Amino acid sequence: MRLSPTKIDYLAQKFVRLMREHEAVAFNIEADELERIIAWEITEELRIEDEIDDEVNTLLDQYERQIAHQDLDQMLLRRKLKQELARKRGYTL
């Protein structure tokens, strides 16, 4: 995970604060509860992205010799694999 829990909490608080500034946004729940929900969602999304990254790394490790032998661009291959795995899981990166 690339963000610390402290940073995730900060982002959730900032997001709620920005929403409160707009009159078009109304809350049915307390702001602190919404912050917890948003922080959980951010954490969950980062966890899923980490899982996808791990799967990409596993695949690249399995085919390391073939990739090197064919002189493939590993960064481009990594990006394409990640996008494809995310798409199969129903996520957009």
C-alpha cells in the first residue's frame, strides 16, 4: 500500500470537508462516520491494486527468461498486464 493510514484518514477528512462546502451535498450520516467509510473504501481500493501488482509480479517472474530473450519492454508489459488484470476484475486504473 502506497499510503499510510494517517494519510488515508487525512484524505477522507479533506474529502468530507470539501463536500460540506457545497450546498448541493447533504449528509444522512455524521461526518466522522462518512470519513471512516471513505477511509475504508480508499484502503480497500489500494489493497486490490496491491493484489493486482502482486499478480503482475508473479506473472513477470514466471516469464522472466522469455521476456529477456525477446527483448520486451518490461515496464510496458507490466502496465498492460496490470490493466488487463484490473479489467478482468472489473476495475479501472
